[in-house]
Amino acid sequence: SFLGDGFLTLSAEYRNRENTNRSDIDKRVTPNRITSRFGDADVEDLSFYANAGKSLNDTWDLYGWYGYQHRDASSAATFRLPTDTQQNVPSVYPNGYLPFLTTDTEDNSAGLGIRGEIAGFTADFNVVYGKNDIDFGVQNTINPSFGAASPTSFQAGGLTYDQIVFGADFSREFEVGLAGPLNVAFGLEARQETYKINQGQYESYARGPITNVAFGSRGFTGFTPSNEVDVDRNNVGVYIDLEGKVTEQLTLSAAVRYEDYSDFGDTTTGKLAARYDFTPEFAIRGAVSTGFRAPALQQQYYTSTSILYIDNVPFETGTYPATSNVAAALGAQPLKAETSDNYALGFVFRRGAFELTVDGYKIDVKDRIVLSETLQGSPTAAPGTNARVIYDLLAPYGATAARFFINGVDTDTVGVDVVARYRIVDEQAGTFDLTAAGNVNDIEVKRTPVTTTLPTPTSLFARQARLRFEEGTPKQKLTLQGDWKKEAWGATVRTTFYGDVLSPGTLADGSADNSTGNRGLVDLEARYTFPVGLTASVGADNVFDVYPRQIIPSQNTTSASPFSSFSPFGFSGRFVYG
């Protein structure tokens, strides 16, 4: 009420979720027992959100929002056996240990804007800020090179990313002699981004006095001083969009956008779209567009390394920026934007309570940014072999193995989306909304990068990575849903069918591959709304407790992960709520 003709909405949420564990019994230890934790993490989070708006006069409105979220989470690494002489200190962990990776995450977002009218144009000016800060920790672990004197918990460093965006958008309709008004929209957007990596505590990455064991905090090695990053960039984009009804049946639209980035250059993209209504019940629609995705600061500058010792000489191994000396020695080039060509064609049919939409699409992406294979060098390899050449190339930079982000993967995606809806209204039985939605798609990797700096050409995006693109998501998905409502009562039943997903293994003959299988899940919910406006509901997701196909025991020797993380519906089973 204190805002007069404005509004203020406040909301908050607290959640404390314990972990799930789908690990099997570990037969490597005596007595046989569950030693791992494989499933959802422990999560405790607190969120707050405020949204407000206020009329300044008859023309202009002020609006804004602020959001805050803090999340503490803990997930498990792999179990370290008590007999592991490289990673365990028996006097500290006589029964072995399971490291826990902790994350302390804080998100902030805020926006302030004003919208109104200028010279007949609807105008919107706004500034939006967002920041994500995540600190990593490792608990119930050890740095074996410090022996029994090692800490058992570590601060492992952190990542920070923020951006501030200014936007100005304008739109207006003009009468230019067409069957309907021509809508003209244009605007600009300016963005500033910052990305930082902070090092962890010394013991989380350092080598202690014991030289013949592993070092660094087990489960997650801390960021080293050489990993620290503090970079930023800015970009400006402008666009114009035109849409008009050329005839009573034909609507056309066109748009073009220009972006200029401070770190990699500029690009122009465009879109053409059309819709033709043959009758009030049937219409076809289509679009052709180009697109781009700039390399993220994280892809350009993320660094995470650990130190190996060869003949007591320290060598780094890990992930390097494409512009680093290490990556450049192996042939890496500065990242450039991904580009795409997009095509869509479909139709809409409506008659009475029935509606059907069918849309086919084709998306061709060029120069996708991916993480390369790890190129490993060896000082004992024969001269002229790849391993020896890699070692010789990286030795001047104190490294022996590396991977990095690269362009060079081209993909083609073809698919069809189908959505059908039907509504039944009966005075006695109530209202039924029936929906069927299906998708069929196919992704094909057309080109992969190959290193040219080694004696034997080597793929930088090998079989396992390629199959994750092509087979790592369902090729078919179908959802059938029914919603019923009568006065204060309501209910929903939903069935979702997922196609098979491949989890590719590391062996070239495919013998280590696994698949999740074709699966169908059923969700149920019943609701009642009391006269005071409070709604109570009870339901179950995955009511029949369906799991993906289990990984064969010969490929799960630790019993830590009996299900594939590629499962499109997870592996937690039935979830019942009230």
C-alpha cells in the first residue's frame, strides 16, 4: 500500500536436502560394504527475491528486482582403499577414506529499469547486474606427501564471474499500406564481464617432504598460484527487427543483429521468418537464421593444473588456456565464435478444442568449442614418437601433459517437434486438458579437429567425445499428460517415454560402452484448494520406481557407480511428496 499505484513482491525459500546413494557393495574391502556415495549431493540453500514496480506518471513506469541465493553442497569423490600406498596414510585412515567435495556458492542479481513512451515509440531502458561466486573445499581427505601431519580438510580455491548489462529497446507500429501495421523494433545492449580464479591454500596443491607418494588434496587438487586469473571484456550489440502483415494471409518478419567484442572481433547475424494462414484453422510457418556464440571467458582462460615429478623435476599437467604457451606449443589457436545456420518449417492446425503443431528443424553448427583430448608426453618414449615429441615441446614450459579448449567440431542436428492438445469441458465431470508432446532428433558430428604438430596425426576429439555428442541424449522423447479440474479439486497424470542413451567407454571396440535402455516414467498428483486460497497437494514422480539399465559388473569393479550418469531421468527412483 505504501507504493500507491505500485507493487512490491517478496519471496523466500529455505531447503535442506540430504544426499542419495546408489552405490553397490564394494567387494574389494573386508568386510564387504558400501564405501562410495553416488547420487544427489547434500544441499542446503537459502533464497530471497524482491520484485517491485511503480508508476512515475501517466507515461513512465519504474521497475526493479533483487535476488540472492546461498548454497552449501557436499558431493563425494571416489573411495581410497586402505591399502593404497600412493593416496592413503594408514595412521590417519586405517580403513580408507571417502573425500567430500564441498561448494560454497553465492549468487546475486539485480536490475533497475524505466519504461514508457518517446515520440510514439515504446521504450525500455534497463541495467542488470549478476554475480556468481563459488569456493571449493575438500573434507575427509589428505595430502599424502605431508604424511600424518597433513590437514584433513582444505580450502581449494574459487571462481568468480560477474557481468553488468545495459539495454535500450524501442518499438512502434507504422501504417505503411500493408494489410496490417508494420512493427519496427530496434535497440542496443552493452555488456561488461569479469572472470577470476583464486588459488587454494598451500597444502591443497603442494608437494610435501614425502616424495614417493601422491600429493595435493585427494579428490580435488586446489588451484595453484599459476592458475590464478583476473580477466574482463566488453561487447556492444545493436539490432533491428521488422514484422508486418503483407496480406490478410501472409506475415513476414526480418531481423539483423551486429555484435562487437573487445577480445575476439565482431559478427553479424540475421533472421527471416514467414507465416501463411490458409484458413483460420490452418497455417504454415518457417524461418531461416544465422547465429553465433562467443567463446566464454571461462573457455578462454580456465586453468587447472597439478604438478608431477619426473626424476625429481616438477612438471605441470592439466587444462590450459588456448592462448597459453603450453597449448600453443601443441598447435592451439585463439578461440573464435561458434557459428550456426538454422532452418525451421512447420504448421499449426486448430479446430474447436483441438490444436496441433508440427515443426521440423535443422541446425548446422560450425567451429563448436570443445575440450581437447589430453596430450601426454613421456621422457622415456622413443625419439620421433608422439609421446616423446609432446614431452620435448612442453618441457621448456615446465609441463608434460595438457588439454585445452579448441574450435573445430562441426555438427548437424535434424529433428521434429510435435505437440497436440485437446480440451474437454463437462459440467458434471469437470475440465480435462490432454496433451501429447513428442520429439525425434538426430545429431551427427561432421568434422573433428586433428593435431598437425605431431609425427602421427592425432584426433583432438576422439571416439568417446564424439559419441557423447551423437548418442548422449535421447533420440526420441514422448510425453502424455492429462490435467483435470473441477471446482476446488485437481489432478495430473503424466507419462514420459525416453529413448535409449549411450554412455560410451574408452575402448575403441565399444566393449566398454553402456546404454540406459528405453524407459517410461509415470508421475501422479492430486490437489485441493481451500477457500482461503491455500492449495494442498500430494503426489509421486516416477511412481513405479523406474531405473536406467544397470552397468555390467565387469565395468563397475569398484561398485561405486552402478548406473550411468547419462540417464536422462537420473537414477534416484521414486520421489513422493506432500
